[in-house]
Amino acid sequence: MTPLRRAQAWDVVVRLLHWALAVLVAIDLVRDDGDRAHRLVGYAAVVVVLLRLGWAAVVRSHGGLAGLRPSISQSWVYLRLVLRGQPPRSLGHNPLGLWMVWLLWTLVLMLGLTGWMSRLDAFWGDERVHSLHAFLADLLLVAVALHLAGVATMSWLWKENLAAAMVTGFKRHTAAATEPANSQPPGRSGR
């Protein structure tokens, strides 16, 4: 039997920031009373997103900014392949996954902003800010559910545990695992 070859998909910084954000979001979605602890956890989530964006700016692998540029045309092609049950594997995010990454990060940043705004004198008691914050939190919950469903679906289609890859940093290496066309080839990533 041929030994399973593995390829590094995610460096340790990406993995730590991913799981830190997941834990912080889970805490704030459950503990949503707006108290000091909720606000601190929310601000910590914003810091994690900003750190991840900063990390993307310095690495040159698919975890960097070049590998995080979504493409509408590639996404449509990829969606058609998913619907046929034939999506090609990718070492980094697939074209649809890139949109989810940006949606999740944007929602966390907007939640941090609206949470902060709700504490300002200028918006004190303004129900519109609170309503927007609550709407964004609900939208984040839906996005997280879709993210988890996407990970489960792609794990099933690719016959590979993608959640485990975000823990270990490695995915199965095959000739079919390719980088998205809009990313740079992995090289020295500053790890």
C-alpha cells in the first residue's frame, strides 16, 4: 500500500486565528446580553480578524492576500461543478469558500463596529444601531451554519476531513489538489 502523501494547507498562524475566531464567535452568539464580557469577546474577535488580514498581507502562500481574492467567474464555474458532484480539490480555499471567508470576516468587523457604536453617546438609546447589531448577529449565525454545511459537503465530496486539516494543517496531496487559478503558487510563506 502506498503511504499517504500530505501537503501543508494551513500554517500554524492561520489555524490558531481560525480556531480563536470560531471560539470567540461561538461565545458571543451564545452569550448575547451585551454586558462587558460580551463586548470584550466581540472586540477580541475583531482583533483576530485584523490579525488574520495582517498575516495575509505578509505570507505568500494561498493563505496570503493573493490566495484570498474571490473571482465571480471562477465561483460560477465551481458552483456548477459542485452541483454536478465534481468539484476539483484545492489546497487552499475553493472559490466558493473564499466568499464565505470574506462574509464571515466582514460580519465580525461590522458587529464590532455596531457594538462599539451602541456604547457611544451619539447613539445611546438609538434602537436602529441595536437592531442593526442584532440583524448582523443573526446573519453571522446563518453564515456560520452555511460555512459548517459547506465544510461538511466538501469533506464528503472530496472524501477528506477538512475540519481535521484546519487542526493539523495538512490535506491529502494528490494530483487533483490544485491551487485556485487566482492564487500564487505556495513558496516561502514567512512561516
